Amino acid sequence: MVSTSGFNGGWSKSALAFYYSELPVLVTGGCGFIGSNLVRALVDLGARVSIIDALISGCGWHHGNLTGVAQHVYLSHADLHDIDVVRQAVTGQHVIFNLAGEISHLTSMSNPQRDLSINASAQLALLDQIRLHNPQATVVFASSRQVYGSARYLPVDELHPISPVDYNGVHKLTAEGYHALLRHQFGVNAICLRLGNVYGPRQGIHQEGRGFIDTFLRMVLKGEQLKVFGDGRQMRGMLYVDDAVEAFLRAAAAGTCASAVYNIGHPVPVSLIDVARQMAASCHAPEPVEVPFPCDRKAIDIGDFFQNTERARSELGWVPQVSFAEGLQKTLEFFKPRIAERLHAGTP
Amino acid sequence: MVSTSGFNGGWSKSALAFYYSELPVLVTGGCGFIGSNLVRALVDLGARVSIIDALISGCGWHHGNLTGVAQHVYLSHADLHDIDVVRQAVTGQHVIFNLAGEISHLTSMSNPQRDLSINASAQLALLDQIRLHNPQATVVFASSRQVYGSARYLPVDELHPISPVDYNGVHKLTAEGYHALLRHQFGVNAICLRLGNVYGPRQGIHQEGRGFIDTFLRMVLKGEQLKVFGDGRQMRGMLYVDDAVEAFLRAAAAGTCASAVYNIGHPVPVSLIDVARQMAASCHAPEPVEVPFPCDRKAIDIGDFFQNTERARSELGWVPQVSFAEGLQKTLEFFKPRIAERLHAGTP
């Protein structure tokens, strides 16, 4: 199922370039991790790219994420609650890639009202403007595998019961609900991608309190010894960011042929201890150690998790192309020359 | 399954009276329709009842709902976002019956941010105070059958897929998610009751834009001809409010033996045209007419809906006691002498 030909290989590049050439698109959260990688791909495909990003303190944006493409995009520094800016931003766009949000599970537990504002209220404000001023647009939303909570069976398909285990997951589900209403009540082609464990260049390793990938990367890049909670045998599908980006591109291009919801994760899992060992070895960091689970992390840990992505394969022709070994190598190639720069977000 | 012995009949009254006698309880939304009926039952059972209610304009409260019991309850007129009042209100309570909220599907569609604030943000604020200051309390939340959306099979059990069709349903699901986190992450005994089509005395018939029961009651009480949308053959479980109240009382008394979620609806459905005809006949109003579905109503109509309540029967011993014919008679007996008074909410 997995080859290592990379995002730029195969038939898809030319077909997608044809579709996106000169296409007006908006990327919300375009200064963030996945958002900025998507923006770069869209610029490369010849799209006319606008970005709206609030550059919220603590979220995953980084001042260097648009380096080299900033002159090719129109950037609005605004919150999604800013109705006038959002109305202008959504008007006339053919596709709205909706990646604005906070991803930290831990921060959501310590400040759930902040998470509600960023991940639910702001989404509602955005979608209201789309409904009112551009209902013809296709909207592709960055949802999360968090909506499932712990896996009751593996791999997890889109029919798996919904039971989020943290506020971030609850609010991602709320935003999915908004997109479902947009689709079913207001006739907007809204599509939700349930992303699982995405990693790669421009990941927000400068932020504390995020997932294990960010933390692991930050530590090994500083030469520190990784601590793996528990025995590290939890299995996760590790999805390289270019594969996630291609899922967004394909979902939007599928238009009204697309389903409402897709799993977008790597279907072949890796254990956390293997992730840690490969990272440490690649950075000549000390061998990882296993430590007891901290209480706050244990409470929101979901054990083994990987997704059945058959729906995305059959309907979107999407198959992840990048193995973890290859993706890790590319990720470290990006970060190693930029460690000092990447340990701070910069200024908005 | 259904007898007509009434809420006060059978073994449950004395057992519940023993449990609730002198028990400190809080009812959020205690001036509303179901809330005030619950308050009256709790006072009758000898509980020490506190209420917190924001008396929000447009919600279902009525100034007459506590007539006759006001001197036996402690009422805080405050919003759930008011941290200091809420902290004091939740402290020391054994049971917190959580019925605060807005129920209008239509209003949620025209003003979803208002619905988000009332049904999600305010709930989050309340539950935060419970988690911090009274995690020993049992919390029973008034959720809704709306979280299911349209029925994919009938009767709808608790394992039915979740797919709300309006903002009100999305936010009720968000609040359920908060209660699930309270239960699973913070160890609070939180229970959600998914209520379906409750009717009875003190229903908010003075408010526009609510469900068909409120509208039908208001119209027949004024002698007006009912208009049934479509052919009126949609089947609904009609639950008399005393039966809903008993579900709250039993769920809280079951304590940690209770499940996280229960369907609470009448399992024997009645068609909307039959509801309308029985109401009209009882009030000597003209025979109902069938009219085409208005667009805003059709969009959020869910067709036939009634619930499988086997879980509540087997775990809580809860079985609805009141047939629609009997419940309707009791409801009209309440409203007929109070029509003028009941057509306006009054002042907070």
C-alpha cells in the first residue's frame, strides 16, 4: 500500500496542477504547520492563494513558515471572528481550505474556554460568512482522529463510534457538526478530513504542551534523551505532511463527488518506542528511556490508534506515499539547519 | 409497557422520598418548563432545593412556574458564566440537575452564536466549577434526542449514530461531550438524559419559534385552527413531563450505578396529525388542516422519531406511566384557566 515515490511523483501532480492553476483559494491558518505546507504546494501548483491567520499566541504558526512564498500569497492577519475581514476573505474563493485552530490537547484541558473560542466559536463565525457570501465554495476542514477517542477496533474506519477524550476533541467534533450543517442544511460542499498524527517540516516544535511528535523532535534536535511514557508500545499511524497536503488537494478537487468525512492517516502504524529510537539514532541523541505516564497525559492517552483509509483511497485516489523512515529523514533535513530559528515562534 | 397510574403511583414515590428527604440539590434552569416541574417534585419530596436561572429573554422560563413553591427554594438569578455565583451554588450539593439551556431549534439556526453561548460555553463554565469545587456531586444533564438527527432505524437506541441536524443539536452534543469528560477524565458521576418531545404543564407556550407541541398548545388554547406540516403522519414519542421528571429523580438516585447516557422518551409513538386532532377536539378548536412544509421547518425536520428506552427501564426502573390522552388532558387542565397569564413570560 505504501511506496516511497513521494508527494511529487506519479500521475497526480499534473492533474492537480491543471485543476489548481490560477484557482482562487483561501487557506485559514495558512501560517501554521499543515497550513503553510499546503500554501506552499498551492503556490507551486499555480493557485492564487490567500491566507487568513490570527497568529494566536500558543498556536502552531511560525514566522518562517512562509519564507520563499510570502510574495506569492495575500496574507490577512485577522481573527475569524472579525466579520468584515472574513467576509472579504471568503468572497470569490473557489476552495476554502479551513485549517485554522488550536491543536494542543493539554492546553484544551487547562483552558477549555480558550479552546472553545478558537475551535468552535471562530469556526461558526467563518462558516456563517461562507454560507452568506460564498455558498458555492468547496470547504475542506482539518478535523482530527481525536473525535473517535480510544479505538474500540483497529483500524478505525469512519463508522467507528465518536467519543472524544479531551476538550480539543469535543470542539473538533463541534466544528465537524457545523460543517455537516453547512453541507446538509445549506448546500455547501463541505468536507471534513480526520487527520491522524501528521508530522514534517514546519511542525510547531517551538510550542510546549503539544503532541509527542513535536516534543520528540524538539528534544532530539537539542540532543536530549527522549522519555517514552509507559512501555512505548502504543501503535500510531505516522502521516508525513506532504501526504496530508495531497489529501486536502484531492478532496477539494473531487468537489461534490467527495463524501462528508474522510480518515486521513497512515494505515501502517509504528510504535512510539520505534519512533523515538529512529529519531534518536538519526540525531545521535542518547537511546530513549521508558518512564511512567504522567497523570495529565495518561488521562488523555488513547492507546493504539491507526486509521482505515479505504474510503479516501477509493473515492479520492489518495494513498500515503511516504514511509516513516523517509518522512523522518526529510523532516530532520528541514529542521537540522534551522534549530535555533525554530525554537521560537517569532513575532506576529 | 405503559400504564396510566401516574407519576405519583406505585412503589417509587416512597423510595424516592426517602432518598431526597433533606437532600441538598441544585436545579439549573429551574424556572423553565421541565426544570420547574422537577423543582416542584423535589420540594414535594422534601429536598432542600436551590435554583440557578438566568431568565434569558427568549428561553422557556415563566414568572408563574414557581408559584406555590417559591418560598421553599433558594433562587439565584444569575448566568452560568458568573463564576462566583456558580461556585457558591454548586458547593455542597449532592445532586445537580442541569437543565439550563435554550431549546429552540429555529432560533439556533438564525442565531447560532447565541445558542453556542447558552448551550455550550455556559455549560463549560458550570461544569468547570463542579469539577473544581464539588466533584463528589451527581450531575444529571437534560440532553436531547436531537443529537441523533434523523432516525436510521426505529426505535432509536443509545447506540444509534449521532448526526444532529441543527445548531441546537450540535451544541447539545458538545455539552454531552463536556459531561462525558467530567465523568471519564475527572471522575464526576455525570449522566445525560436524551429527552424526546416532552410536554405538559408550564411548557413555554408563550415563546415563538419552538417545537410543534408549544405552538399547537398556544393555538388551540386561543381557539385557532392548527396547521400540520406535510401529511402529519410523522410519528413521535410524546412524553408527559412528570415521566421526564421521574427519569431525572431516578437517574440521580441510581448514583454511580447509572450509565453515562439514557434515552428518555415515550416508546409508543403518536402521529402529529393525531396529536393535533386530539388537542383541537379537547379545546373545541376547528379541525386541523394539512399545509405544505415551510422551508425553514422542513430543513430541520427529522421525520418519524421514537426511542428505545430499554436501558432506562432495566437500569433505572423507569417506565413512562402517562399515555398521551391522559397527559394531554392534564396539560389542558393546567393551561385552560391560565391562558392570558401564560401567553407572556413576565419580567425577570
